[in-house]
Amino acid sequence: MTRWEKMWMDRRSAIEPVISHLKHDHNMIRNFLKGKEGDRINAVLAAAGCNLRKLIRAFFLFLDRFTFFRAHICQISFFHN
């Protein structure tokens, strides 16, 4: 095995567990689409799903902050009366 091949295999073995964990965490375990076009579609849909999850999470975090803020104001106004 050449030096280049060894370097490539080491790099690949370091990256594959990360990809595997990402696929399992986001339920992308199996690709049912065939061929190169199916791989492209699967990658785009996976990225869209990941972005949608981030957007929904950010929305609920914002909503949680807003409702906590309103509850905090209500408590302050209740105690000052």
C-alpha cells in the first residue's frame, strides 16, 4: 500500500463513523431511490429535512423564550399590585 493510499484510508476511517451517526440520528439509514439521480435526490431531501428540523427547533426555542418572558411580566405585575 502506498503512502497516499494509507493516508486516504486513515482519512476515510475517521470520517465514516461521523457519517454513520448522522444517518442514524436523522433516520436516513436506507436509500430506496435507484441510481445516481436517486442518490442526488436523497441527499437534497436529507439536507432539506435537516434544515427543516433546525428551523422548527429555532421556532420552538423562540416561542419558549417569548412565553417565559410573558409569564415573567405577569408575575411581576401581579406582585406589584
